[in-house]
Amino acid sequence: MGKADMMGVATKAIAGCFALAAFSVAVIAGLASDNTAASILTRALFAMVACYPVGLLVGFVCRHVIEQHFGEPPEPSDETGTVSGPAEQSAESAEKAEDVIVV
């Protein structure tokens, strides 16, 4: 099972958890308000169906964030093979900008 397969499984698992949580909350709320069994189950099923796509959306967002965080490592910026940090990169950009701007 590859990395992409595991991410798809995680997205579907998040969606399933959202759906089951919605179902559980709807059943408990229905029982607490003394509704009929048919009414409780109907509303719980609607809640489950409505929350599954929300869970998929959250799963896709989490997948995107994880892929961005653990994506490709930064490219070495100089001959020594070291990676320059953001401060060094902004200092280099400022020097290049000063060379371009002539007052």
C-alpha cells in the first residue's frame, strides 16, 4: 500500500468518523427529547449523510496540509550544499533589490 493509498484511507476514515459522530449525536438528542424511534433514526440518517461530505472536505484539507508540510525538501542554495534560512534569503533578496534600484 503506497503513500497515496494511505492518505486516501485517512481521508475516508475522517469522513466516516464525522458521519458516525453526527449519527450518535442525533440519536442521543432524539432520545433525550423523547422522540419516536422512526423520527430519531430518520434524523440520525440525514445527519450522517450530511456530515460525510463535510468530513471528506476536512480530510482533503488535512491531506493537503500534510503534503505541503512533508513535501519536497528545500533545494540547496549555494555550492556547499547547505540550505539557507529565511533570514539569509531575505538578505540576499534585499541586496539584489538594491542593485536594481538606482536613485
